[in-house]
Amino acid sequence: MPQKSANILLLGLGGVGYHLAKRLTHEGHALTAIETDSDLIKQADGEIDARLIRGDGMSFASWEEAGARDMDYLIAVTDNDAVNILASLLADRYGIPQKIARVRSLDVLKPDALLTAADLKLDLVIRPEELAAKEIARLLKLRTGNAVIDIADGRMQVTAARIHAQSALAGTKLKDVSCEYDDFYFRIVSIARGINTIIPGGEDEILPGDHIYVLAYTRDQSRLLDLIGEPQDRRHRIMIIGGGLVGLRVAELLEDSFPIKLVERDARRAEELSYLLDHTEILNGDGSHVDTLKRAGLQDMDVIITVTGDNETNIMTSVLAKHLIQDGSTNKVRTIALVQREAYLVLASTMGSDIVLNKKLMAVNKILKYIRRGQLLSVAQLYGCDTEVVELIAEEGAPITHKALFEVGGMQGKIIIGAVCRSGDWEIATGDTHVQAGDKIIGICKSHYLRDLQALILS
């Protein structure tokens, strides 16, 4: 049976709260949300199946109306850290077992902090900017420089790559890929094309410009990238556009490992950054302007990271930077763009951004992973497309255990079973694979089909 539903009290429907509410209610949780902004209440009322209370997150009357004593979780994701922290203390008094809060300050994450997360009764602290910065740093420290997600106890990876016209896979149908390239196992599990995400079948064709997501054994990554046509052992001369919280933190995490230039538009902020960063070259200028990029040495860069507070600037600067370098240099640049609007994720990938991150969705995924623990062994959302990768254990009597995968109904265009682990051995799944109770399974699906995937695998 799909995961047990929980009673959840959510404070804040802006940003993280809105996306989280949609996902939680879709998964069947009973959600009550308290929000002060009437416009956000109206928006949510038409799109989210939840009990909505217009009120103050610090009002006892609002908590009583919400039935706080019957809640399993408090999730406080308002824009006010003080409200979120106090809400956790209040939730503890109401007897709510699990407390999650968005806190922008790094101080409560430090072991030697005067007030720790434990002191504040917090079970999970969410800091979206820190999540985004650490993920960018992780990706850049990878050998290939491509977006990679480790799964199956690290024995397999999902790798993202753009298909160029010269790629051996361009113009090939998936049913032919497995026949032609049979010297090692891999599976294409998702394709981002235009503004659409495709969970592909055998008749789907790979086109130049597609962003593909490939499941393969970790040991075969080099061969996979050679096949796709992606260069390896990439140098990392880095330019960061935007010196806000994310830009600063990325520079802090990477400046001891890579040469970094950071471009910040605000002169006062640029001066402040020069004192905060010891080994990063700070440049004052508008990173969305061609002249600024050229003066900053764009032609010599290997990676461009756009993390300003503006979606359009981040996307268009990524496209502009890649265009300028390709016009004037043989160097091939990799771009990473931070995009706040969920609707822009696939669009940004299609326009040329190699890796697209959304800090709100990263925060949502972190919270969902915490709530899902026990039912889902792991969960990750693929960058730049609406696709989730989850690991589950097939239960006795589950529909997927009744027949071979090619005979299981309800999966076409919605769900892919990528890999199966039996007796400790992971194998790439094929149509002939017959899942048995107790097998670990890597499932790939669009976000709104997660419950369908669970229904197949959990009895």
C-alpha cells in the first residue's frame, strides 16, 4: 500500500510552501496551511486540496483552529526565520512529534552554536541557499562536470547530458540504442525537450538539443560519456554571476580548489565580498552585459554559474555566455543556472543551460525525503526536468511482482523501472525482468505519477 498519510500543519504558502503543499496533498497527506497573505490563500484555494486558514502563524487562535494537537508534522517555511523558529517551540508545546523549519542563518547548523537545532526543538533545518550552493559545489567537483545523481548504494548513477548533432545517439530510436550499443548496460530514463519532459519508450527518438538522463553503472561512466560525445576531465576555471547568498557560499566552498572570478552588480556588495572571500577575484559590473563578461575574461572560462536573484537574467546570461565563447573560442563552456520559477526549468535546459537548479524545489525534495523515510529508501529529482528517481522495496503481492515488466500495465509514458537489486546484486532492468517480493527497485517517473509508481510496487 502507498505510504501512510500524515496530518501536517504548514506555515507559509509562498515559494517553498506552495510547491510543498502541492506535492504533499498529491501524495495523499492531510494538510492544513496557515497563511497571512489573502492573495496566496486565493491562489492555493483553486489548486491545492488542503484546509486553508488565513491567520498569523504566531496566533494561538490560528493554531487552535488548525487542530495543532492532532498534527504529526509542523513545517514552518515562512519568509521570517524568527517565526519559523518560534513555531517549532510552539509545536513542541502542542505535542507535535516532528518539526521542520526553513532557517536562512547558518548559525543553527553549527555544532558549537549557542542555540542548536536540538535546543530549538527542530528535527530538520532547511536552508535553500545552502542546499543550492552545496549542490553546485558537488557537481563541479565531479570528474566529468555533468549533473550526476548517485543511486543504488553508489553502484549506479543517473547522468544528464545534452545531445549534440555530432553525438552517436542523435537521430536514434531507443529500441535501436540497446541493440546497437550492447557492450555495456545503460538506459535512457528521461528526456527534456522544449518545455516538455518525456518518459521514453522504445519508439521515442533522440534528437539534437535534447537533454537526456541516462542510468548506468558507475564503473561505465567514462564509456557512456564517450558514446554521448561529452568531454571528460574538464578543467574548472569558474565565473560566478551574482554575489548574493548562493554566489558567496559557492565561492567559499570552491575557492580553495579552483580559480574563481565573481561578478557582482552592486558596488557596495562587491566591496563586502572582497573582504569575505580570500581567494576569489571580485569584479564590479553587470554580468548580463556583453562588455562586462568580456572584460571579466569570459573567453578563458570553463564554467559559468549564474545565481542572481532574477530568473531571466540567470537564463539569458547562461545562453549569452555560451554563445560568446562558442563564437570566439574553441573552448567549450559548461553553464549552471539558478532558476526560481518551476515552469522555467525545462525551458532553461532547452535554451542551452547545461545544469538548471531550483533552490525551492531542492528544499521541497529535502522535506519530502524526510517525511517519506521508511517508505522510500531514497528520492531525487532530476535537474532540468519534471522527473523523480526513487528507490523502493517490492512488497509481497504488489502488482509489479505478478508478471514480467513488459506485461505490467499502466507504465507506458509514465513510469520506468530502471534497475533491480536481488541478493545484493544490481542489474539494469529490461522488459523481460520479473520483479520479486523483497527486490530493491529504482523507479523513474514524472513527479505527479509517484503515487502510481508506489501503487505498483507497494502492496
